Amino acid sequence: MSETRTKGRGWTPRGAAQISEIANRLVDPVLARRAGISTELIGVWDEIAGESFADCTRPEKIAWPRRISEGEPDGGYEPGVLTVACEGARALFLTHRQGELIQRINGFFGFPAISRLRIVQKPVSTATRRPRIRPLTGEKAARLKDMTDGIENEALKAALTRLGTGVMQKRGR
């Protein structure tokens, strides 16, 4: 089997591609059309935003202004406005440091692509699905049943049973 060298990613069999590369080729045109943004920007956002804002911000879209005149020397180019979602009170701190963030974003693009930020307060963290917990069996199940037998409130009993199941499985009790 012949092998080829891919852009700094080591040796791969000819014709093989990483799933992320295929997905990016499919997703990038959609993101560019709908939000004016690329998966590359989203992928490096943690580095651009820095430790202070990586966990509480997310780029949402870039609004590019329409070109006024094609006759201008620079083709009528104007930088866009990046909409950034930010959680709660951290938006105030982001507002104070937006100049630095704009410089980092423009450094990523390699030209003055962004002139200002539009900060929108909303939740950023993605909802994670809880792992499905298997019911306890044997001695562990009997022990948990003994612990919750005296509880009369059914909702409380069910909640404590779920909690106990998770705790007893994780710690191997």
C-alpha cells in the first residue's frame, strides 16, 4: 500500500482522510453562508479568547457589510461585526477587553476582518447528556433498598435511589 504525506499530520494511506477534514468540508460552506464563520475559527476559539473567556464565550456569526462601490481602490471592503455569545456577568469584562480580542481575531484571519464585537448574553455551555446508569444488582441493590426503605415520600425516595445507584457504581461499593 502506498502512503503519502499530508500537511504535517504524519503518514496516512493514500486516499484516507480524517473524519474531521471531511466534516469540515461539508460544514464550512453551510456555516459561511448562514453565519459568515468557519469551523477553523470555532476550533481555535479557546486560544483566541484566552483562559479568561474560553469557557464562557462562543463565536456565533460574522455580519459582513455589503460593498458600497466596486470602483474604490480596496474594492469597498469593510470589516465585519462578530457576534459573540457570553454568559452572564462575564459579558461586562469581555466588553472591557474587546479591543484585545478583536486584535487576536484579526491576527487569526491575517487581515482586519473584524471591526467590532456584538456581545450577546446567553448560556454558552452545551447541554451534556447524562450517562445512562445501569441498575444495581445483588448485594449493592439490597444495601441501597435497605437504606431507602424508611422514606415515605416517593419522589424523594426515587431521587435518592438514583443518586445512590450512581454513587455505588462509581466507587465500586
